[in-house]
Amino acid sequence: MRLDPVKDGPLGGADLSLAGCYELCRRVHKAHSRTYYFSTSLFPGEVRPHVHALYGFMRYADEIVDNPGATSLGEQLSGLEAFEVETLAAVAGEPVANPILRAFANTVILRGIGTDLITAFMKSMKMDTHVFRYETYEDLQEYTYGSAAVVGLMMCRVVGTKSEDTAPHAEALGVAMQLTNFLRDVGEDWARGRVYLPLEDLKSFGYVEEELGRGVIDERFVALMRFEMARARELYAVADRGMKYIPRGRRYPVVVARELYAAILDRIEAQRFNVFTRRAETSFAHKLKVAAGVAVRDPGEIPARLRGKPAASISAPK
């Protein structure tokens, strides 16, 4: 199911059961993110629905602002503000019609996700309506905290990580994955009027942003991309040091996701840094190979995963 709240309007779902709301989130997840969906399928049954709900919530917000030409910036901001109000109402226990929010609110309550993380995420989504360039990496970090680092923190709650020591590693993984997406989607983001590569970095390598629009790939662009890739890989290394804090049986899918997203950087290199006319993707065969390799490296994960609880834990708290 492709999700387009701008074109299709608000989702109706008052007649759906809670299980039906989670199933809708699963379908949205499957339709929009093959790599992340593949990794999510490796979680135990009691975790998967909550990851689908988290993804569905974030995808809904993202789609409000990722429809170039369909809505004005003011309409996008108004849409996000209304969605935030509805989200916080749902989390507070008020009835809402949006089935994605019904599932997400249930997950928030069951997994103890703080509303501060929700508002931080929405703040970054709203930045996309009025901030289109980032002068420095420090400026970009304000955006990636809400759009990516908090995703890692929410996932800590979803998978049941207890140690507070996990937080910086989870944040690093979220940001590394987002930086990877930025590098893969340079051309698409330009078409939407956005540049997520820090302007100081472009200047440092003698590359100007107008050349992004022309798809210029030369030694300057290659050097720029290698610099940004190194930054992402450093964050993946930070994330790796925190994997030990994730409970047994739930660590495996996170490691697989990390490996698959990092592999996108390898694909960009393999296609000679052409991120303008070719999308850097990994094949299903490669996904299976990575999953098998991770399982071999940590054989205790698979038995622990199989001992997980069934998916019945999505029921609303009494």
C-alpha cells in the first residue's frame, strides 16, 4: 500500500480493529522501504508490529512534506501541525480516526516512548518546510537529531533495551542511516529544493550546489562524497560498539539493518558515485547473504529469537 496523505486525504479507519491498524502499518512499511522491511521481518513476533507502527507514523509525516508541487510550504506546515496535535491526542488516550496513529499510540503506551521524542521528530519534519540548506554539519545535526537520532531512541524502547548506555550508540545508528539516505538521494532531494550536504563541505571541495542540479560528477564531487561517506562510516562504528546492549533475539535484525544500509555506501562507490540517474540499492540476494553472514557471526541470536513471544502483545493496555 503506497501512502499519500496529500493526494488521498486523511486515512479513515475508525472501523478497523487494533490488529487491522497494525496490519495497515505493515503494508505501508512493505510498500515504502524494502531494506528496512526486510530487516524488520527478522524480529521476533512480539516486536515486529511495533516497528511497523513506528515506521508508519514517520512515513505519514514524511509524506506530508515530500510531495513537491502538490502543496504549498504553508499547507505542508499546517498539515504537520495538525498531524502533531492528532498524534499527541492519540497518545494521551483520545480516540482518533487515523489507523496509523491508533497503532502508533498503542505502541507508544506499551513501550514507554516519551512524548519528547515525538515532538523532537515533528520539529525536524517542520524544518523541512522552511529550512532548505545547512551551512555547517553542526547545523545539520539539529535536523538529524529529531529526524534520525530519536528514531534510534524510540527503537531502544521498542526492542526493550534497558541500559541507558545504549542511547549514544542508538542515536549514532539512526544518524548514520539518515546520512546514507542523504547521499543516495542527492538528486531527488535537489528536485525537492533541498540540499542536505553541508554547504561548507561543498565549498571545501570547490563544488557549488548548482552543479548538483546538473548532475556533475567529477573529482571534486567524488572527493566530497568520500568525505561524507567517511563521516557516516564513523557513526556506524560508534553504533557497533552499542550492539551488545540490545537484548538477545532482538539484536540480529538491528545488525542486519546496519549492514544493509552501510552497503548502500558501497553501492554508490561501485556505480562510480552516480547518485543522479541511478539509485544505489542492494538486491534481495544480497540481503539474504548479509542476513546469513550476520547469523553465522553471532549464532546465539537465532535460537534466542525463536524463543520470543508471539505477536499477541499488540493488544491495548487495560
